[in-house]
Amino acid sequence: MDFIHIPHKIKHFFVEKFEYFRYLFCCLLLTFMLIRIINIYSLIPPIIDSIIFGFCAILGFFLVLLNFYLNKLKNQSKSLILFWIAILISSLVNIKYGIFANIKELVWCAIYFFLIYPKCENNTNLFNKVNRICSICLLIISSLSLLTFIFQTNYCFALPDITNIYLKVPYVRFGFTENRLFGLYVNPNTASKIIFLSILFIFHNFSKKKFKKNIIFNIIYITIQFFYIILSGSRGVILSSLIIIFLIFLGYIHKQHSLRSIKKNKFSTIIYSIILSLFFCIFIHLIFISIKHFCSFIPNLVNKNEISKKIEMHRIDVSESGDISNSRFKIWASAIEIFKKNLFFGTSPRNLVLYAQDVLPDSFIAKEKYLAVHNLYLGIFVYTGILGAIFFYYFLTKKAFKILNFLVEYIKKCNYINIKIFVIITIAIYACSEPEVIFTNNPDTLILWLILGEF
């Protein structure tokens, strides 16, 4: 009789412990992701990275299957299920260009869509844990990175036999090089984005009146991370931060002006608030530029060199290329050409280059071998075709209306707003010019799907 009851006991055990397993998995995955953004990690053989994240993928997919077994379709998004099926169909249609990379992509998409995204009971605790892990790790890495700027330490490690896991280039940059601060991060753009999100997490605690508990740590943290963002030269993060500041300030100004001029019409109040918020953002941007200019004198001042001499801080990859978009416009134009060749099914997420080389060998993507479209909203069409775009944009539109409703209420009343909304907006802005947040395995990808489940 005991043998007959074993399956029931096992199911009961997993039902009770599933949230705990999900919690541990997210913390484990985030820790490995944060280790991965350190440039020294790129020196290890790629096989080790494959083993680590292969283990995470197997463990995560097991939890996905377990979740479906225990909860069926409860808390699952039907549009995401259909979008995942569209990715599968696109991968099968383009199977001649390769299938293994797309299988891995399908596994990771399943983990994000069906395990991390669904709202569960301990999401708040999990978010707070993610916040703490990010804050501690990023503070250590950024502090050491700033020291490499102050003492002007820089190296470039050549990797003749292995490839940089993050940037797909045969070298790793360390310290202040190419007129921007890499520090200990493998990619300053990705690092700055994650750092800015972590600063928003700090202000999330401030809005919840928890800021004072760790006020010294929070002030030090924000200061160090602010300087890293300035020195990293990440234009996308600066733009995102200005937009977030604009939205926050817009709500505050609108409320103050509405209280002082109740009799005035709403239209003039809104116009006044927008203009004042724009001027405030311009002022903040000038402060950013001034601080960056001031920082250019610090290394020589600390090292007692010629004080009047400043460090050059104009990014080489931008100033020497003459292309303000850093080849983005060429990539997007080429992506549209490729999309036209397979409107309904797309190229599949991991076969973009091979498909382009076969169908459009003279295209920019085929020649330069760009692995990503560098725009989420265009990339969905290119990778999964109209079939996938229908389901994804249905899901995206529903979320956008909910978030827009929160923003409108905030601007009207300037009452408490969930800072997590600004985290989503930041990632959404950044997705316009960087590799797609859906088909990547970065900390911000995990953060995005974790937060989206709350809305």
C-alpha cells in the first residue's frame, strides 16, 4: 500500500517546495550571470561556460515541466505559449541552417516565459533577493573598475584560440581603454544598463520607506555607480536615464502646478509641465557632461602628473567611424531586406547570419556576420516572422496599456508609483538599439521577466 501512495507523496512534496526550488534557481542563475559579465571570465575555456549554463538550462527546463505538471496552465500566458510555438515552427522551417542553437534558445525561452514570468507567491521576496545580490556584486566590480580609471590601468588580452563569450571577439579589454571605462566588465554598455536598473531598485526601497535603513550604503552605492555610468560612455543608458528623470519630474511638476492653478485648463497645465521637465532634463544632461569633463582631470591629479592635462574621453568606436548609430542603421536596413525574404516564418533566432549568407549574400549582415539585429521590435519580425510577431505584439500591447495606465495616473496625481514600471520602461528603451532582451541570457533579461509577471 505504501508503494501505491509514493507518487502522491512525491507530488505533494513538489507542490510544497516548488516555490522554494524556483527561488533557488533564479538566485543561482543570476549569480552565474553576474560572474559572466566580468571580463576575466572570458579567459576561461568556452566549454566551462557551456557546462555551467547547460546545467542551469537542464535544471530550469525540468522546473518548467514540473510547473506544467503541477499547475497545468495556471498563471501561464496563452500568448507567450503561442509565441513559443511560433519560435519552434520557425526553427523547424529553417532547420537546414542548424537546429541545436535554436533548441537551446527554445529551452531558455521556456524558462523565462513559463517559470520566471508567471507571478508566484514569493515574487516580492525573490525580487528583494535579486536586488541584494545585484547590489553587492556590482558595488565590488564597479569600485575596482573606478580604480582602474584613477590609476589609468588598461590591458587588452588576446584570445587566439577561444572567443569572448559576451562580445564574440578574439580579445578582452580591461580598465580604461578606447577612451571609455571597461573596468572589470566585459561590456560597458551591458554593465551600465544593469547598474542603472540596480539604482532604480535602490529608489524602489526609497519609495517603500526602506531607504533610511541602509542610507550610508545606498548613498555610496549610487555615487560609485553614477560615476561608472558616466565614464563608461554608454549613450543608451544616459538617454534612458534622462527619459526616466523626465517622466518622474513631469508627474511632480504637473501635480504642483495643478494645485497652484486649479482654475486653469488641463491642457495648459500639461504643456507647462512638459516644457519645464524638458528644461530640467537638459540641465541634468549638462551636469552629466560637466562631471565627465571634471573626471578627465582626476587621473593626472591623483598620480601627480601634469594637472592641466586631461584624459581623452571621446569614444574611439564612435568618433573614428563617423557613424553616429555605430552601424545600427545599416544593420536595421539589412534586417528588413532579410525579413522580406521570409515574411511569415522568419530566419529563426539563431540562424540569422547563415540564412542571410544563403539568401542575401551581399547584404550587410551576411558580410559583417552580425549575430543580432540590435532592435527587439524589429528582431521579432526578422527571427519569427509575422506568425511570431502577432502573438508577441499581442502580449506586448496588453502590458504596454497596463503600464501606460499606471503612468497616466502617476502624472495626474503624482502619488506612489511602482519603480518597477521604470525598470521595464528602461529595458524597453534600451531594446531599441541593443541586442534583443528576449533572445539573450543577461541579468536584465531575468529581471525583466520577473517583474513583468507582476503586471
